[in-house]
Amino acid sequence: MSEESKKNNEVTKVEETNTPVAAAPEKPRQKERPRFKTRATERGLELSVLLPGVSAENLSVHVEDRLLTLKARRNSVDYPSYGDQAEEARDYELGLKLHQDLDPEQISAKHQNGILTLTLNKRAEIAKRQIDILAN
């Protein structure tokens, strides 16, 4: 067998093996600050954050040292019935400093139809309360 034939056989053998091929580098995700609005309530504040295409499993909210941090991830979405249209994957990040009147221990969250609603209550000593009047 000639040297050239040996080289061709070696190349063929390598090509036939199931060696893993390096994956193409993943396209970096777009990071953006999500749109949000706030509304004052009698008990505190309501924060509504627009997160289209984000599932509850890809969403996290943390509070540390009065800093509210929201992180969310939307995976890419293809719309086969619309041809080549697709929405790119993206990461959302939002950081807000909580006012001292708000109680970081009294925050509730609800995620529905692409909107995350956080209810932030005032500290108990600040909140409006009814005072009973005693009569003689």
C-alpha cells in the first residue's frame, strides 16, 4: 500500500469515528431593561413589569439591602406559520432601590400573561390604620 493510500485510509477512519464536533459559538443574548410602571396604593406600591414570552420558570426576583433585582430570560420563539419570523432570545434585568417606607419582607408577586406584578407594602409603622374610639 502506498503512502498516499495509507493517509487516505487514516483520514477515512477519523471521519468515520463519532468524535464530538465543537459547537458553533452561541449568539450573545440581547440584554435589556424591561418596561415597567408603578402605581401608588393605599397599602404601598404596585410595580407592573412587562415580560413578553417569559415563563415563570425563567424568572427570579430578589431583595438584598433594599435593592430589588429582577432577572428574566426569554428563549427564542419561532413562528412557523409566519415564514421566517422569529423572536430572539433575550435577557431582562431590572434593579430598583426600595424607598425606606417600603417593607422588603412584605413583597408578593404574581405572573400572568407576560406581566409580573409585584405588590410592595409599607412598613407596618408607616401604613395607614384605623384607630378605634372608646366612648363612655
